[in-house]
Amino acid sequence: MTVDEMLAREEIRLLLATYNSEGDRGNLAGLASVFASDGVLEGGSGSFSAEGPAGIVDVLSNRTGDRHAAAGRKISFMRHHLSSSLVTFEADGTARGRSYFLVVTDIGPDHAGVYTDTYRKEDGRWRIAHRRSRIDWAAPGSHAVPGRLAKT
């Protein structure tokens, strides 16, 4: 592993932490700031897709309010925890990543799944070019919409 690769891994690790921390705080602009200008977020096991930071903020703003209102409840606490993040670098200057996540809410362990990412440099900084979020498990009473669970 080269020094450049170690620095790239650390920069990508910061993207992952920023995405989750800003999302948990409700700062959607901060969450979207980790994406490339044309970056894509595919969320909820394919239940929605958004492109570019502004598009991501717009889609998440609308989905979050609708989802919780439809469920008749409000989340008072949310924390995304990442584990087993694996990043590999491609010959074309991009990187691919896979990270497991567990979401804890006011009901306890709420849902879990995997982020599958493609990263690339934009203006000299690593950004998420494409993120697919797949939910593999949800607890009874989860805040995750049932239709968002991955098909097995």
C-alpha cells in the first residue's frame, strides 16, 4: 500500500463519517456535500434515486417528511453505525467500497444493510460518484418503510 493510497483511504473514510453524521443531525446539505456534482444516491433498496447534491437534498427532504408522517410517528433519535468498510482502488483512478451499516433509533436496533459505493476524484478531492443503499433487515416497528427491504 502506498502513502497516496493510505491518504485516499482516510479521505474516503471521512466521506463515510460525514454522510452518516450529517444525516443523523438532519443536515441534508452536509450529507449531500460528499457526493460528486453528478453523484447518484440510490436509496432504500432501489425505492428512490437522486442525482447531484441539490437533487439529493430535494429527494431526501420530501421522502423523510412523507415517510414519517405516513407512519404516524416521529423519530426522536437516529444513529447510523458503519462497520467492515472495504475500499479497493481501480486502475482507472476510481475506487469501490462496501460498508455494512446498523441504524439505531428510539426503538433500539432499527434496521441494517449495506452501502455499495463508487468513488472518484473531483477537483482534487475524493467524492461519492454512486451510492446504493440496501436494507437487509428491519426490526418489528422499524422506521424503515417495509417496501424498502431488499428482496431475497
